[in-house]
Amino acid sequence: MHETAERCATCSHLIVDMVLQALGKSYHPRCFRCEKCKTCLDGIPFALDAEGKVYCMEDYHTMFAPKCAACHKPIMPTTESGETVRVVAINKDYHIECYVCEGCGMQLTDEPEKRCYPLNAHLLCKKCHLIWARTGGDKQPITDL
């Protein structure tokens, strides 16, 4: 007698009802789960790591997203667009809200008076850059803005 039912790639049991096809394999819908949180991924977007392990999008981004050099938290895609928005400065990644002058805390942008002027791997606005350069480039309290 020849088996016509497929076997689940996760549990190896025969699949006799609904079959979920993913990644060239067959699964019981309840067996196709996130490697980390074990959430069932039937009908839910998922991602693979370099080893082919399956993750829900939240866990994938938490584990593999670039980390912010200021707060050390993952830089996650926005819920509106699903795109990862970040600032890259001095070969480091930053959340937009973490991209601030280390001297005075001003939000840095691409506007002429709010641009970043790095010094010794520190993010600085133009005013703080000039002060730090004048004082030898060490982190100084800004008192003469």
C-alpha cells in the first residue's frame, strides 16, 4: 500500500487534513511556528535567519535588526511603512530620536544649523564641535554656548 498523505516537516506525523506549504516543505498549520516565541505562523508573515530557522517578524527584527549605538536597542521597522528608518553616522547606526549632540542634546538633522560635526567619534553640533576642538576634544560640559 502506498502512502499519499505527506508528513509534517516539524512533527513527522502524517498530514491528513489541511497542509501548509512553506520553504519547499509540508507542515500541519499548527506546527509551523516561530523558532523563538513558538507563535503559530499560519497566515502570518515570517522571516528566515542564515541557518533557515523561521521567526515571526517581531522576533526576527528584535534578534537581527541593527542596534542603536546610543541606546543599544534594536532599530525596528516603523508600523506605518514597515521600513527600517535609521541614521548612519561615523559608521554606527542610530534611531532618529537618538541622533543628538553629545554636548548639548540638540536633535541632529540635515538642516544647516543642526548638522553633525563629529569629533573623536562623538556626535556634535557645530557649536559643541568648536568648543570641544578648542578644549582638546574631550567631553566637556557646555557652558559657553
